[in-house]
Amino acid sequence: MTIVRSLVVAVTLATAASAFATPAPPAAVAKQAAIADALAPSMVRVEYSLKEDRGEFPGWLGVMVAGTGRAFPRASGEMLIEEERPLEVFGYLIAPDVVFAEDPEVASRFVSSIAVRYGNEVVNATPMAWAKDDAAVYLKLEKPLAGAKPLTFAASTPADAKLVAAHWAPGDGDWSLVVREASAFYDLESPDGAKRATLQREGSQLVVDAEGRAHGAYILTSTPANDARPADLNAWTKLDKAAMDTLLAGAKKTADNSVLQVSLTFRSPRKGQMSQMMFESESAIETEYEALGVLLGDGTILVLAELDPKTTARLERIVARDASGTEHVAEFGGSLRDWGAFVAKAPASLSGGAKLYGDNVVSLRNQLLPVAEVRLVGRTRLNDANHTRLRSFQPGFRGIQFPVGVSNEESAFVFLPSGELAALPLAVRTQPGQGRQSWMQSSSTLCGSSVVASVLSDLSKSVDPQNVPLSAEDEARTAWLGVMLQPLDPELARANNVAEFTRDGEFGGLVTFVYPGSPAEAAGIEPGAILLQVRSPRRQKPIEISVNRLDLGFPGVFPWERLDELPEEYYDQIRAPWPPIDDTLAQTLTELGLGAPVTIEFVQSGEKRSKDLTVTQSPSHYGNAPKFESKDLGVTVRDLTLEVRQYLSLAPDAPGVIVAKLEPGQRASVAGLRPLELITEVDGEPVKDAASFGTLIEGKKDLKLTVNRAGNERVLRVAMEK
């Protein structure tokens, strides 16, 4: 055999029970080898040399190679550039200067050059057309390849023709040409009730007869059962370069008119909230956030930003920017309960918008479709066009079929040639308790537009009434159960005989204190109980109760005696010593919704129990207690709340306010007041609450403040005159 590359010949016999148990006869091997010899002069390698563009790299490229007896993983464009090697795909010479090749669907902006290799001969090439019914590209050679010979094509295919499949692909150390029996099976697909008959084959194959004449090619594994493509690959229906440019330009223009940059402005987080946010997520939002939004024809903007209730509560302004950069102020409409997005109402000044494709996205399998890759880099919106084929689907949330395998899917907006939006990047929303207790992190995946259309068709059933903008006062409201918890570990779980209920202490909380009058007390939960799970009609999976380190208050012994050594610039960074009422469990209950029914599962006195409860709002806590700010003193005080009184062992009627904030260099700080101390008297008068503190200092020229720090009292004098 005279073949310019590595040759592997595989023979599959219908009568053989096993290729290992029954060796192929020498005559059959010789027949397959003759076919390989006939095809080898037409087999070429196509090399895409890649580059970065504006600091970006191609995503995952290429396809899994079937039929070779091996599976080759898709390649990362960045990895290929780093390793200084090209992306390689197979190709067939079908005319002296034309190559039919697998289409890797890499955006042209990432391609520095395309070369076709035959043996030691290398010739530059450019795309000239794309097949409409398969994942193939036609490449025009700069000049013919010396020694190569175009494929010959059969004029017709008799019904009883005995055909074989040839697979030309990277092998183990070199390229391999594998020849074996061709096969296909009938598949009737109906995920949405619409029957679609297909033939399933091994992908990336050339079908030939005993003389080496081509009867067709199949790169994709699935084709319509009534597929009638000609054997001659030159005669396939295709999109030439001009038509492809027009298709991509149309998608880019449609995306410019419908995929908008949306700027979100938020109220600043409350004191202490930012540290909690950063503990939970590295991507916590402070006061500004840039997102993408899809403008629909009815004036709805689907803003692709997954905001948790705490963040949405601080949302103050929504500004959509059109392609010209003109700003349009939109109104909040509602957060989607199950999807990482919210809807906003566009003003009349913002016109246009996309139409959503209403059918199941599976119906678009393998079609050549334009893609607008829209993303935000800082405050800059970028939009580049490419093409793709939705080759594969996987079931996900609620059995929905999601397209998979599309490069850069987190920024891919897939359109139909008609301009309808077929698929867009959308995250499944992180549900209450999931973000803090699961390794799974929500991320955008390509989702069929029909899913979005269904959700938006009845917003009253699709939005979360708990995930809305709130006033600063309402933002801090919190549900509660009314317990302090200690995290479990294997030792505690075994000592309390709950290892079997908690995966040996992986989750669960040991109750160390129950607040009088709390829902927990009403439910009969006592110190020493082990809380296990929260069950909610909102989630099929129970929420496992966990305790993080911020739920425990200040780690170790609070350094009361060293507060005087604390530099003023660190006043705002000191953490309160008491365990917060709005702990992880309270936050989960808040997200489930005030008034929502839940079931708490726990172990108490060696017995596993459950109790049905209604999510209840907590009393005032340190984060939302009434406050009074004195600019003259440079101090903000808050009412004493349950957790503060419990930590400091104060009676329910004990007077005082807590120093919540001190301004460096102002009168109170200069006089010696420190964060988290109690002011119990002003000029000998007891301070009942923050409001009375304001009354007692009003109009005074000099103040005498009685201050309590960890049980130790002292008197500070403050001159109020300038």
C-alpha cells in the first residue's frame, strides 16, 4: 500500500460475533486496504492557525471524532495558541483547488491563516462556502496540491450497494484513515410531540464503495430520514462567502437593536453587609453593575443578571443603552423565580426589539445559524458575529433540553436567518439555601428562547414577590426561627447520635440558645436539639441547615480592653461580638418568603421530629434597629435589640443605646467614646432608646455621657460648643 500518512485498516464483519474472537479474513483486509489506498491521495489535513483578538481567545473548538475507535477531546483555542500549534480538522480534496472540510465554527477574528497539508506539501486556503445541511466548509486553495487527487463520486447509489465508511482523523501520534462497514439506524424523535425522523450514523465519515468512489459524507451524526443530498460534495446546497457575510451582518444588526447594555445602580450596602456579601461571593455587587438585556417587541427588557433578594432590595435605577449609546431609564418589573434574570419595562423612547422563536429549540438541530457574540468588557459592549450548528442537547432543569457544545455559549445569542432569537445565555437561578450549601454555582448556559417566551407569557406565575427593590428601612427586614446555632462536625454528630442524618456532621446545627417568644420556642425546640433541614413547597430538594463562621459572631474573645488602641480609620471594620439574628438560616427563610409555609426537621431527645411553621419576621435586630445620628457629636446610636441584650446579659428593661458608628476626629471619638459601647445616661438621665438619646442631647452645650463597656462604667464629658 502506498499511503502518505499513517494507515489503520479496521474491518467489521456482520457475521463476526466479536472482532477479537473472530479475526477478519485476509481477503477482507485486502479489500479494505485497497479502498484505503484509493482514498489516500484525496485525504488532506486542514490547519487553522489561531490568534487572540482584543485580549480574548477562542473558546472550546472542534468536535468529538467518532468512528476512529478513539475519542479526542475538543481543544481550547487559548491552549492551542499557547502551545503554538494549529487546530487540525480533516478534509477531502473534491476538485483540484477545492477542499471539503469539517467546519470547526471558529470566528474569523481568531483565525490568522488556514493551510491545507498533503504530505509535505502545504498550501494556503480561504473559506468560499459553507454547507447548509452538514458541518462542512468549502476551502479555496491558493494553488493545487502536488501529488493529491480529487475524490471521484458515484453517479448513483443502488439500493443493494455494499458501502463502507472511511474516517480520516488524528490518531495516536499521527493521522489515521480507518475503513470499516458503514451503518445507520432509524430514530424517531419527539421531545415536544413533533415527530422528527432521523438517521443516526457515526459522525465524520465518508461513505464509499469497493472502488473508492464517494457516495456521500456525514460529519454530523444525525440527518433527516428523507435526506437526499447528492453524492457529489461539490453539488451540495451551500452558502457562499457573500451570503454568509450578509447572514452574519444581519444577526449583528439585530443584536445591536435588541441586546442592550444595562447599567444598574444600587444603594450602598449596610454596615457589615458588604463583608458578609464578600464572604459568600467574590462577585458581590456594591453600587454599580453592568449587564446585558434583551429588548423584546412588547417593550419588555429581559435583564440577564441574577440578583439575589438582598441585592435586588438595594436596586435604585435601571438604565438601558441602545446601540448609539443613548440612555433610557427603565422600570423594574419583577425577578424571575426560576431563572437568573429580571424583567424591566422599557420607556417609549426605546423602540425595536427581538422576536422570540416559539418552537422547541431541538427542532433547529444541525441547522446553520448566525450567532451574535455579545459581551461586556468593563463598560464596553462588544458584538461579533459567527455561525454555529446546534448539534447536541442535554436535559437539565425540569427536563428542559439545553443546547450544548456551542463555543463561547455564555455570550452567544443564536438567531434564525429570519431574525428571530432562537437561543440566549441564561442561568438557572440559585434557589434559597443552594448558593451557601451547594458546590454548584449558577452560570449561564444556552437556553432555547421558547422557554423564555413561556415564562414571560404569564409573569404573575413566574416572578418572585420576595425578590424586589425595597426601601432602606424594609431592606433589613429578616425572617427568623429564633435560635443560636453551633456547626456540627463528625465528633459532635456522633456524640449526639445524628451521624446518619447529617452525613457524619457535614450539615446541621446544634441549638445553643432559644430566644424567648420566638417561633422556635413555640415549636418546642430546645437547646441541645440538632436542626437538620428545612422543607419548602418551593423546592423539591430539602434545604440542609448549615452554619458559617459569620453566624458565630466575633471569633474568639472580643478585645474590649484594647478598643482604646484601635486606630480611628478601623472603626468601621470591627465586627460586632454577638451572633447575628440574620444568620444563614434566617437569610434562607427570608428568601423563601415571609408568610411562606415551611417544615423544620430536627432531632431532640434522641427522636427525629418535624414541625410545620410559617416564616415569621424577626423583631428588630442590630442591623435594622431604629437609630439616631448626631452630626455634631459624630456618632450614630441604635436601640438595644434581643441579640445585643442576650450577649451583654442585659435585662429587657435595662437602659442604653449601642454606639453603631463613630466619625474619626469628631467630638465623640476625641472624647474617648468607642464603637460598640453602651451609652446608658445623658447628664444623669437614663437613655431608653435612640430617639430619646436625640432628645436628651438636643440644645446642650456640654454633655456628660455615662458609658458602659463590658460591664465597666465611666463618664465622658463632651463640649458641644465650637
